[in-house]
Amino acid sequence: MPTEDIREILLPRSRKANERLHAMIPGGAHTYAKGDDQYPENLAPVISHGRGAHVWDVDGNRYIEYGSGLRSVSLGHAHPRVVEAARRELDRGSNFVRPSIVEVEAAERFLATVPTAEMVKFAKNGSDATTAAVRLARAVTGRPRVALCADHPFFSVDDWFIGTTAMSAGIPAATTDLTVSFPYGDLAATEELLARYPDEIACLILEPATQTEPPPGYLAGLRDLADRHGCVLIFDEMITGFRWSEAGAQGLYGVVPDLSTFGKALGNGFAVSALAGRRGLMERGGLRDSGDRVFLLSTTHGAETHSLAAAMAVQTVYVEEGITARLHALGERLAAGVRAAAAATGVGDHVVVRGRASNLVFATLDENLRPSQQYRTLFLRSLLAGGVLAPSFVVSSALDDTDIDRTVDVVAQACAVYRKALEAADPTPWLAGRAVKPVFRRLA
């Protein structure tokens, strides 16, 4: 049987744990991207613990892990300086009836790290921060419409964005109709959109960069369009923050948005996000502005001391240890190795590594060079069998050269199987079950 080309791994405890998860938690996970439908059938490991760049499942299997915490754990699991900073505050109390001095220190540290921002407000997740930015833009402009970049996959769990996806059940059409979109890298199309809805678009929101570098002059062109049309420019830096530079993509590319949002790498797994921006806008959510107040962000747990302490430790580690440069170096080594392995097995056009070195993903293409969930399933099965847990190839700084070399060896084995499936023009015999599925789909 072709499935014998892939070493079988048995996950009996993980399977039982997944059944328990589905019995109590809709979708079996608290994040759709972590669902077992994202992994080959019966091969969705449930994690016991992690340290550095490795995790162990409840069956005792050890994996080299990529994309840790959906890109949030960029320093590796249980990083000692981050854990110690959080533990120190836990011993002093984590939440009070008035602001803690830690909130002052965390804000000062953040604004020193991201000097293009003038004020900051912390929260626990990215969705709250991006929705607050959108609400603020609508308030200051008096305009109803939101223009988001159609080429970027996720902005928020809130209605203004989810209504534009395939999972729009429960969201009124009237809400969705207020969200329009523009393509990344195309200034002319964006200007046409702004002209189509004169004085109606409150903001342009996008990730400043993702899998491709912004075309020359693009971000500066968006800045000019926003100024000329009177709308707010928002950078979603949930991914680009720290991975592109400590000051985010805005620091790297030198284009300053009106508002920006940070998260993920900011806490190295601790729950913390940030809305940052120009003082004149941010003060509309404060107590020193004479206009109508904006309910900007108000969360019971938004300023828990241990998470803010973790965030400060993360920023210190990034600066003192040159983490951004290390992420790029590790990613470049990995990308070169994967590309060489794929080319050597004749599947270089089908297993494709994309993105900035610090934020690599892979595409799995079929015999007609079209994206394929079936070939992704085959590839993931091979990686898991080799001890590599990799929904992406996003690196953490805890990886070392040995981890990268081992990953490349496993990828080479996976590509050899991939080649056999391509030659058969049918990956089905290698799947051992249903294919993985996209997160955003109408039916389960």
C-alpha cells in the first residue's frame, strides 16, 4: 500500500483527548486554526507541554514545532526571562481596582520600542484592538464604511470583518455592506474605491506586509491617499510587529500610520495586545478631549500585570539579543534547505516556500500547479511522522541549526512521497482519511 511510504504514528491518547474536546468545546479548540480539521485524520496531536522549539504530545511524541502559538511564541516556549518577569508580578498581585505602576512602565517601554506611536492602550487579543481602531476611525471621521485589504486573511472576530468571510452566519447584511475591500499593492484600485464612496470610507486597514514585500512606494502611496481623502490609515501589525523589526513594519519601511495594532509576538504566548497611534486620535477615547467620547477599549483583564511584565521582557530580549535578525537568519537557512530538498526530489514547483524569512509559509500544489488540500494533507502526514509539527514554517528564535537540519531531512522524505503521488496524479492512497480543510468555509 502507498501509505507504507509514510511511517505511521499512533496517537491513541490524543484521539481520546480530541473526543473529550469536541464533547465540551465547539470545534474542539478555542481557535479555529488549531482545530483537528487542520490536520490529517487521526493525526491531530494534543499538546502536553513545550520548551524552547520543541513540544510533546500526550502520547509522549516529541516534535520540532513551527508557527508556535499561531506565530505568538517567537522566543520559544517557557523562555526563562519572560517567565521570570511574569512570575515576579504574579507574586505581587495581577489585577487591581486602579491602574498598576506596571501599566506606566509597560506603556513607556512600548512607546520607546515603537517610537512612531504617541499613545498606547493594552488589551488581551488582537480582535479587540483592531475593532477599537475601526471604531475610533469611524468616530473621528463621522463615516460609516471600512475598507480592508482583501488579500489579507484575518483582522478580527467581530462582525465588520467576519461578515466578509464564508462563515458569515448570524451577521446582518446591513453590517457587512459597510465593509468594502481593496487589493494589496494596487494604489489605482484603492483610489478608485475611495472615489466610488466619496466621504464615506472611515479607514483603510491592512497588514503592511505579509508574504510579499510591499511594492516600492506603495505604503507611502497609501499614506498619501488616506490624507487626501480624509480617512484613517490603520496598520495591523499583529504579525509584522517584532518579526519585521522591533518597531514593526512601520519602523522598517518608514511609513507612519494613524493607528496600528500589535499582538502575537508581543507577549511570547502571554495574552497581550496593543492599540497605538497618534495622540490626537487616541485621546478621543480618554478624558482630556472636549469632543464626543469614544468607547475605545475597556477590558477587565486588559492590563494584568504579569502579561505586561512579560511584554516588557520580550521587548528587552528582542533588543538585547538581536532576535529579529536571528529569526531572519534561521528562516533563510530553513527556506534554502526546503527549496533544495524539494528541487532534488523533483517537486520544487509543487512544494513552495513563500514569505519573509521570519514568517515563512509553504504552498502545496497539485500536478497542475493548483493549490491542493489533499497534497497538503500528504505533506503534513509525512512531517508529523518525522517529528515535525508545522502548519507553517514560521520560525522561533529557540530553534538551532540541528533543528533546521533535521527539519530539512524530514522535508526531503516528505517530498519523495509527494513525488510518487504526483507521478500517480492522485494523492488519495497516501492520505489515510479525509483531507485537511480551510478554516473559512460555510459548512463543517
